[in-house]
Amino acid sequence: MMPDSDKLPDLDEAVINALNFFSGKSLDLNISFKFPIVAGSGNAVPAGKILFSDKCAGFSTESTFRQVYETYKNYADGVVVISSSGSKDSVQIAEFFQQKNLPVKLLTCTENSECGHVVGIENTIVSPKLSEPYTYNTSTYMGMILGKTRENPEAILRYLEATDISGTIGKYSAYVIVVPDKFVHICDMYKTKFDELLCPHVFGRAFTEGTARHAKNISISNEELWIGIGANVNYYGTQRLHIPIPENADYGLMMAVGYYLIGKIQKTNYPWFKENIEEYCKVRGPVPYGRTKPFDVVG
């Protein structure tokens, strides 16, 4: 039975739920590869870059894992496949690297997953998660990132409660989020949420301060809001919002505040996601994978 889509939470609510869920919890990654190939799809890719930012590693997507193998096959001592569901592209990725005789570990949020059966339970690390709407992947990757950064979820909650998000944030047709350079990997995660929840009706971009300087504001529109999360956007556009962050901010907080912000934009616009997600999970999502079984609207 499909859930009532009207009752699905918006992304900002998913952020609050996830932070409350992770209070008092921690994840030990316990992955000892010296030079891993880290593979995933969607937001698993930037999440992997965050998790393994302190290692020499090769990073690949569902489109590049074969090429990345050829580049790093003489150096890599193992593979980490990251997939919140442990299904879809992660299965073929794991099977490919096993055929190349590389040890494969799976980092997932799903026990007894299809990819878990491929790599074996002894090579599967399960990160806790909440049930969330399809594609939200908020508690999934947030749990992994908090396991890496060791940030305090309660402190992030207090920060969000004290942070002023403009009540008129939903009146724009386009948004640009700018972050400090050291948080480069969060940009792709923001862009993915815009794609999934708001495009093509509302356009969203995300850049670091360094990237934003490269001709991103040649055309100016009063319908576009530039949002600086700990970054200076005084030189861009005509409509601006500044969101300060603590000096000790790390990727967990950056994921939380950006997703929370996008959730507020979602909340003040027409519910395109909620109106279409059931049909997507029944037909438009599974078909490109050659599947007839629907995706779960909430999982």
C-alpha cells in the first residue's frame, strides 16, 4: 500500500528528525584500506569524498568505475561501495571489482541488501537510518558523515533553532548557495536535492566561494536569491541572504543547514515532489533499471 503522499515530510523536517535520531549514536567505519577505490551513485559520491578526504583514494560513479579501475588498478588495495539502499548500481559495481580480485566492502543503511549478498555480511557495514521518502537520503548519509566528523547532533540542532531563515525565501524562481572552499564536496549534495525536489520548476545551483567567482553571475535576475552559508555573496546578484556558521563547523552541520534550507524552499512552493513521487516510484524510476518492481515511496 502506497503512503499518503500529502503526509510525507518536507526535507527540513527530515533534517530535524535525523539529528534527533542520531543524538547519542555513533558509527565506526573501521575500513583499513590504504588506497581504496570509493564507488557510488548520486549523493553517495560526494559523501564518499567527505568520508575518505584524509586518504589517497580514487573516486568513481556508476558511469566511471571501469575507467577509475584502469587508472588506479596498480595502486588500489580495496574498494568501498557506498549505497544507502545496497541495490541498483551498487550491485554491478561490487561484482565488477570482485571479478578484478579486489576486496570489496559495502557501506549501506540496509540490512540484507542485494549488494550485501554479493560482498558478504562480513564485508558489510550498516549505518543506522530513519524511514524517509525516496531520494531524501538525509539520515542515511548524515549518519555516515557524523560518524566521520564526530560532530554533536544536539549542537547542530541548537544552531538550526537559533538561525534565521528568511520567511520570504520561497518567492524566488532560482537559488544559488555559496559555501567556503573547504566544503567543496557539499555542493553536489545540495544540487542533487534541488534536482530531485524542485527542478525543473525551481532552479538551484551551489558553488564554493572560489568557483562562484568564475562567471556565475553574467546575467542578473531579481528572481534569483544568492545564499551564503558561511560565505560572502555581497558581489553577486541583487537578492542575498547571509547565513553565518560556527567557526568549528564541519560537514555534518553544512549538510544539515543546506538541506534544511532547501526543505524550507520546498515547503513554500507547490508540492511537485509529493504530487509525483508515487508515479515515479511505480514506473519512471524502475524502468531505466529494467525493473518492474516499484521502488518504495518510503524506505
